[in-house]
Amino acid sequence: MAMNDEFDALIKNKTWELVPRPPNVNVIRYMWIFTHKEKSNGDFERHKAVLPRAWYKCFADYVSSLGFQTADRQFFVHLQKGSEMAYMLLYVDDIILLASSILSDAPLWLLTSEFAMKDLGPLNYFLGIHVTRHKDGMFLSQRKYAEEIIDRAGMSSCKATSTPVDTKLKVSSTSGAPYDDPTHYRSLAGALQYLTFTWPDISYAVQQVCLHMHAQREVHMHALKRIIRYIQGTT
């Protein structure tokens, strides 16, 4: 059902036109992404089906017509004279809108009138990041995401450590035996990279283990596990 809803929305928004294929050109394939939408507590909410390239082009063209400038492929900025501003972040088909009071309603109203979308209210969970509002700002937490990394590494009962790196250990690119599961290593290292968004104190240690993505060894995995043990002690 989710796939049909997505396709119907693309047709309604006139995302594309069928035209004869020009000679001597390659056709670029569109790939569907199927995933699960989760609630902020991690519970399953619904199935999702997205045709990213088609959706992005349709959305980007319309947002540009509203006066937004593209900062990169997913980030749009709209500034008016004075201090009025609006920022919009797009990830697949999830959108975050941050705007000053005067501009807060207009972009949302225009988007909902053009696209089939639902306003989920104030931001509280996005891409594994919990958002808690305070009078002085917002607090961002990746605690649940960190716990998932620990569980994926099979280290839920590991002994915590107070530092993310062993300063006495000298790690080189050739020391020790090769690690026997490169995919597992790269998966954990990549997950730790995203965790540095709210755990900046592990940035250096994560950068060091990521240097060995192409040829990881046992000693590098030990260094990676040291980071996870540190996270275990701070969650």
C-alpha cells in the first residue's frame, strides 16, 4: 500500500512527463527504497516506500520557486531582509523546518497545499536523534542509537572504560593479524562516525579507526571496541 500511495502522489504532483527516448542516451534507473518508519521510542509505526530521485527533484524545484536557495542537496535556506530566516532539511521524504516566527507558517502551508504530507508538530526525533526542548534551546541525544551500536557489537555486558583511546598503545597499519570480518568493522566504524554528532569527545578516536577501513587488523578492532566500552560507560 505504501508503494501505491507514493506512486500516486508522484503522479498527482506531475513529477515527470513521458517522452520518447532520445537516441544515443543512457536511461538512468530509479530505485525504490523500502523501510520502516519508527516512533521516537523505537516502536514500529508504518511501512515506507520512497522513490528518492523523483521525490527530491519535484520537491527541490518547488522549494526553489518559494525563494529558498540550495545550500547542498538536502539543505535549503531562505533569508529575508533583517533577521527573518527559514531553514529546511530534507532526508528522503522527512523534512525539518526551522524558521523565525514570521516565516514559520508560510512555507509549511505552501508545502502541504502542494504535496501530500503531514505535519508531525514540534521536532522530537529525527534520524536516531532525540530532541528535547528547553527554554534556552534544544538538547540533542543519540542515547538509543549508541545502545544499538553497543548491541550490534555484542558488547552489552562489556566492562566500561573512562577514555575512548589507549594512549599507551601504538597502532600502525601493519601491526597484528588481519581482522577476519571487514564488513563488521566498517559497519561499526561508520556508525561511530554518525555518533560523533552528539559525542564530539570520541571524534579523534573514531577518526583513527576509520583510517584503517581498507585494511583493518585485530589491533584496530581492539581500538574500536575501546571506543564502544567508553560509550558504554557514558550512556
